[in-house]
Amino acid sequence: MSDGLKEAVARRGSFLQTAGAVAWSFFGVRRSADHAQDVQKLNPVHVVIAGLVGAALFVVALVLLVRWVVGSGVAGV
């Protein structure tokens, strides 16, 4: 591993910081100052894992919403 990668993986950002950064990324709004702070503090492995978990939760929420709408008869199917 290169020194830069070792340094990035050794970063210790809190779970809430990582979850917040990923949530703002999903929303699509992020200040450049906050982004620069995240790049320096957060572990990229944790960000990838949080992103995958966030994407999975988003898909599950959409599936449940569609099932609820179709099951309630609101969709008119």
C-alpha cells in the first residue's frame, strides 16, 4: 500500500460524521468547506460501507412504498 492510502485508511471519523456526509451526498447538497473537512477526517472505507448501506436502505424504502401504494388501491391498478 502506498503511504497516502495507508494514511487515508487510518483516519478516524465518527459514525455520525460519516453517516452525515453520506446522507448529504445522497441529497446532493454539500458546501465545499464541509467536503474538504470530510476528505481530511473520514476513512474512505467507512464512507464506501456507509454508502452501500444507505443505498440498500433507500431501495428497501422505495420497494415498501410501492407495495404500500399498490396494496392500498391508490394506484388504481
